[in-house]
Amino acid sequence: MSQFQPALDYLLDNEDPTRSYKETVDNNGGRVLAGINSKSFPADEARIATLPLPMRAAAVARFYDDNFWTPMQLGFIDSQGIATRVLDEEVNTGKGEAVLLLQRAINTIRANAVEADGKMGPKTLSVVNAVDPQALLAAYRQQRLSYYDEVVAKHPGDEKYLADWLARALK
């Protein structure tokens, strides 16, 4: 079973590499703290921002566990690498998109093995744990790369973020 802490460390390497836990402005003009965006999670971001700096790391960890890791059942994925990348993608693009990309990756390995509906259910979890984790990781990486290319094709103004998105997906 995968563990939350290594996945959180990986995520924070992307969202707050210096672990400063300071509030900054994101690419949409909103406030963000360790990847917690004030537009998507206004109450959580504001609450954590009011905490003294030494208390923020624990609050950020609790936020990601309560809002992403546990609800998505990522601890039930055997491969740490897969669970980690799904958490990272959830935070970057949203829960449904992260799972949809995972399901598409699964289906490139085993045709029609799961319904690509963006929901992490027992069938998706079962198949994730049944396929070769290295093959799934490679297929998931490719799905992430393709997704970001599609985003830029639809929204050319986002091209300025593409290099960072692709580097994140390639890790």
C-alpha cells in the first residue's frame, strides 16, 4: 500500500519546493499557499494563512490528506509511484481529470479494462493494482503530457505554463 507522506513530499516539491508555506499569488491572480488555491479552497487557504508559520506544515498536510489522498483512496494503490503521481495530478488539474487520465492509461495497457468516467471506484483500484506498475506509470505520464498539450491547443494563452507542466508530468 502506498503512503501519504512520500506522496505529499513529491507534491510539495512541485507546489512549495522551499517549504516556506507563505502565501503568494498564483497564475490566475488568486492567493495560493503550498498549492492550496484561494479560488478553489477559499476558507482552507485563508485559515492556513492565518496560522503561525511553524503550524502551517501540519495544516497543509492535513488539508491534502482530508481533501485529496483519503477521499480518492490513494492509500489503497500498491504502487507508491502511481499514487504519488495521481495525487500530484489531482492537485494540478482536479480529481476527476486525474482519475480520467489514469483510467485512459489503464486502457492503453488493457483495452477497455475500466470505464473512463473520472471516478476512483473499486474496479479502477483493482485494475491499477493488477497491471504492471512501471507500464502504468509510463502510460500515465504519456496521458498527462497529452492532456497539457490539449490544454494549450484549446487555450493558447496557457502556453507560458506548458514547460513547467510538462516537466512536472515527466518527473
